[in-house]
Amino acid sequence: PHNLHKVTIMPRGNAYLGATMYFPEDNKYTSTRQELLDDIATTMGGQIAEKLTFGDITNGASGDIRQATSTARKMVRDWGMGSMGFVYYDSGDERDFAVKNEYSDEVAHQLDLEVRKIIDEQYKRATDILTEHQDKLILLSEELLKRETMSAKEVLDLLGMEDKSENVKDDEAQKATEEEELVKADDKEHLSDVEEVGSTVDSEETKTEN
């Protein structure tokens, strides 16, 4: 559902040590259940990659964990996307932390189980995908160590993938335009240097004649 913009391992203070960035989707206000599940699985990729590569995990995924858990909880509690059905379960956490849930402890337990089920299923799904394509994971990580930041086109070309999204095309067009402008600037600078040399030669010839 998302269009990749770039991948970077350049840290940004305490905000993140690296990031995968996407283009915003115009005029999109809703998401399907499958798109949300894809989001959750994608969010888990960083920690799973650590585990597959180093055999251990760090505390760098805290933001990813919060995001994945929040999405799964909203799917079950707010959006009727779990087995609990077409019911809104108000927790009161957006108004006052002291407000008691408007449902029983048994229902709360069932909601927690639903959230856990979504998280576990998507974690396994993401693990299976990265395990199957671990060679590409290593290839991309090694290239990022050299370049630090890669555009969507550079990532897709490296992995032998193709993306027909308009944003990638726009990104390519923008890059081509920037390169064209650089060439024009270089040509203009070169022409200016030539004219300056010409003027200097003419000046020297005038002095000689005098």
C-alpha cells in the first residue's frame, strides 16, 4: 500500500538510528485490514533482521513495538477487525487514565488475546519472509554501510525488483532533472571560464600592441 521513498542508516538524534521512508498517499483516508497487517509485519522487520543477522536483539525497536501494538489494538478494539466482531470497545484511555473500561475483565482478556494473536501471526510472517530472502537482506545492509542512504530506485535495482508506482517514476524524473540542471550549470561555468580566458588573452594582446 505504501510507496518507498528512501532507506537510510543515518541517525537523527534520539528519534531513530535509521529509517525506511515512504511517500504519503494522496487522498487516502482509510486502510484495509490486509494493509494494516502489512504495516505491522513491516514494522517488525528491523528487530527480526537483528535476530537473523546477529543472533540477538537490541532495544532499538521500542518505537516499532509500540506502533505495531497500537495498530493491532485499534484493529480489534476500535475498527471491528478481529473475531470480537462489529463492536467498539471504549477503554477511556484517550480521556482519563483513571476511567474504568466499559467492559468486563473477561472481555478485556479476550481483546488482549486477539491483539497477541495478530502480533504473533505477523511476527512469524515477517520472519518467514526475511529468512527466505536473507541473501537480499545481507546485500542491502552491506550496500547501506557503504552509501548510508539509498533511494527507492537504488534499492529496487539492487534487489532486482521493479516498481511501477508513480512516486518512483516521479523520483526518477526529479533525479534526472537535477542531473540535467547540474550539467547545465557545469556547461555555464565552463563557458564563463572560456570567456574569461578569452578576455584575458585579448587584454594581453592589446597591451602588447601598445
